[in-house]
Amino acid sequence: MTLDSEVGGGMGTARRLVLPGVCLGMALAVLLPLLGRGFVLSYDMVFAPRQDLLPDSVGLGSALPRSVPADAVVGLLTTVVPGDIVQQLILLATLFAGPLGAGLLVPSTSPAVRVLAAVTYGWSAYVAERLFMGHWVYLLTYACLPWIARAALALRTDATARRVAVLVLVSAPAVLTPTGGLTAAAVALVCGGPRRLPVTAAMAVVLNAPWWVPAIAHPGAGLSTSDAAAAFGPRAEGWGGATVSLLGLGGIWNSEVTPASRGNPLVPVLVIGMVGVALIGFREIHRRWGPGLIVLGLAGVLLAALGGTPVLGWVVENVPGGGLLRDSQKWVAWWALPFALGFALGVGKAAKGIVIGAAIIPIAMMPDLAWAGWGRLQAVEYPDDWARVRHVLETDPHPGDVVTLPFQTFRRFGWNGDRTQLDPAPRALPRTTVIDDTLVVGGRALAGEDPRAAAVRARLTDGGDLRHEGIGWILVEHGTPGRVQQAVLDQGRRVYHGEWLDLYRVDGPIEPDRTEKPPAAPVIAADAIALATVTLSLLWLALPAGSLRPSRRRTRE
């Protein structure tokens, strides 16, 4: 029996609720253990009770704008809503909206086919691995892709201002980082088609300006080493090799965030079978929309597969901005949409009677995404030390920025179950905070990109005066691996002592930070233009149709 027959016969409302109900059920199946008060802190995912707007938040710091404007948006949100609530709302909306968009996009009126597309898109290795890796901004982009595709496809036949406004609004959450912006822009350009290229390209340029303007204006070249590209190449998750893992939307470089179920020897067999079925569905996608979305998906797999090869290593090392390509697996997000739609359409065409049964396949392949990854993630509270240190830094007029010790990128705190997490200080404290941006992957230390971090590192190594680098405060974080030199602490005077944090004030004159940074004027202008574009689009849709247009009433002379 198919879902069509089960919910048919005068149950139109129930039919409409099936898809969003399934999507909400999937989101809750993953996030329900995390929906209390507290923060989910895992690898790169760091939220804080209150995140301030600082120069780095908008790309005016010394580091490359990798989290711009995401940090600024979160900073604004946490001025009115507690940070843990902001995080939970973002995660819940992301895991709900992505599959819902995929289900609505699939070119079929069958509720069963729509549900299958939603489950395939939402319960995927990409979602699991990026969630465990803490890449919430990538997941937000992933959730927006079906909606961007839908809005851009609508532009092909109706390029009215209201359609453009819809495309702007569904794209806005996707462009909070450079990776998200490029991923979203490609989908809009391809789905909009050649005739709408001026519109979709202009939108992409404007909405992404908050990160590309400071990136271009940054005094650094924005290059990484070829070793970095090799370290971030895709990883085989089973006997099928890296390519099959990528086709199954997995293959992330970090084995620690890969669900154990991905090593099941049946997974490559099922992935290959699903791809074969998707090829059947591609015929309908091609007939309706042309080859663009399919070609983009295959290009994403190819780009991901090039990770770790000399070809991509050369690009990362020699092309400005090439560092964006080093974590190559993230580009399989382009493949996820045609894969999910094609698989659902292929099953619906080849075996209509088992469509709902096929929806069990993605879940059965990866049951350990459920219940926060079977306990892999957990919501925790920050110790009181963080609020007390924040209060000192807010109220003490002593100038200078903060450096954190041990001078390492990641932490493993006992209060967070010894999970690996990014140092939360830059987002939890009200002053610019310098942390080490050297990344250790597979035992290899990869050089960072922040010249100020490099300068502070040199001072810490040779015992130089931190005041010359604009540092007025030293924060020591306890209960995490790493060494703290007493000679460095002797430069300051301890003003707060707690179980997890000590804060030292470096007395004396603090020299200003002389690290070269992007000019403020073009960055602020880029932010203003992007914000104005989103605001005008929102007003255009919120106000009655035509209310913003000049009146055409005739006047008598």
C-alpha cells in the first residue's frame, strides 16, 4: 500500500501535513535530547550566552573573514535572545527546513515521493558529519539549497520583483560564510538559467559582499599550503573507497565525527544502488529543469574527490582564496539535492508500491544520527567563571585585548565531557581575543592565517612583552590539555581566580595593535548594501502587492 492510498479519500488536510510532520519528526529524533537549556559545544560549533559585535565579527580584524557575517548575525540575535536558545532554534529550523524544502521541490504530486525525497535529503551522512563537526553554518546553507533552487526555478518564467525578493530572502541565511555563499550562489545561478543570470549573479555578488569585500581588502593573500589541502582530502568510510563515500554524501576528512554505521559493509552496496535508482529519476529532473542541477551535483562530487590531490593542492597554494577549497568534501552539498530528488523519483517510477518502504533505507543505513548521535552531543552550561571573567572585562577600564592560554586552537574541558571544541573565548568575551589558529590534523601542524596570532605566538615563545602586541589581559583556561609558561603569567597580575579560569591584567602602557587590517569604509558599505537588499526584499513581500510602486492613477489637467 502506498502513502497515496492511505491518506487519500477526503483527507486533503492530512495529506498536506504528512510531509512537514515527517520533517519535524526527523528533526526531533536528532535534537530532542538537546532542547533544554544549555549549549552544544562540539569542534567548530561554539555559541555563548552573549556574543558581542567586535571588529572580527564583520571582517575588520586581522584574521581572514571565515565566520563573517555569521558572528555578527549571532551577536545581534544574542542581544535579545539567550545564546543557547538561539543555537537550538537555528539547529531545529535547519534540520526541519532542509528536508521540507527537498520534499516540496521534487517534481511529483505524490506525497510518498515527496516524503522519500525529504528523508533522503534530511537523514544523510552530510548532515550527521557536519553536525558532529559543529559546522552549523554549512547545515544552514544545506537547508536553504532546496528553497533557493525552487525560487530560482520560478524566476525562469516569472522574473517579477516579488520573485526576486523571495530568492533574496531564502538565500540570505545561506550566505553567512564564504563557503555557504559560494554553495548557495552556484545553485541560484544554475537553477535560474542563462536568461536570469544578470539577476542571480547580481544578487549573489551583493549578498556575499560582507565576506568577499573584507577578504579582498585583507592584507594577507588568503593562501594555504598544499600540505593543508592534502590533510583535508576526502576519506574512505568503507571498502567502497572515497568516491563511493562521497556519492553517499559522506567522506569527511575527520574520522572522529564519522558515524560508526558508515563503516557497515552494506553501506557501499546501498549507496551504489541508490545512485543507480537516482539515475532513473534524473530523466524527469532533466525533462523539467534541464541538466544544470545534475551537472552541478556531479561537479561537487568531482571537486570533493580532488581533495588531497596535487591538482587541488596547487590551487590552494597558489590561487588567492584557494584555501576555501581545501575541505573539499563540503562541496558534495551540491550533489545532495539531485541525489535525493533523483532517488525519490526513480523509486516512484520503478516501484511505486514500495516508496514509503524505501524511506527506511537512509535511516537504517545510519541509525546513529538519532538521539544526538546516540549521546555524542550533549547540552551543557558554561561554568560561572565565564560570566565573572566577562564582568571584569566589561567593567575594568584597563585597555588591551585578551590572549588565551594554553595557546592552542581547541579545548577539551571536563565540564563539556572532554569533548573537542573550539576555544570559546573569542565569542564569550566582550573584547577582541587572540587564540592560536594553528590546526593539527593527523599529527601535522598546519600554519594559521592570522598575522596577529603569529606575532603573539612569537612573543609567547621568546618571552617577549605582550603589551607590544596590544595585549592587556591573559586568560588561563584550566582543565584542558596544554602548557602554560609561568614566565608569561609573570607579565601580569591575577585579578580573578576560579576553578576553570584565571584572569591576569598586564599592567602598564598597552601599545595599540599594529597588525594591518582591511579598511573600514568599503567593509561597512558592503554590509550596509547587503542589509538594505534583504530589508527591501522583506518589505516588498510584507506590504500589499504594488504598494511600493508609483501610482498609475490619471490626473486631470
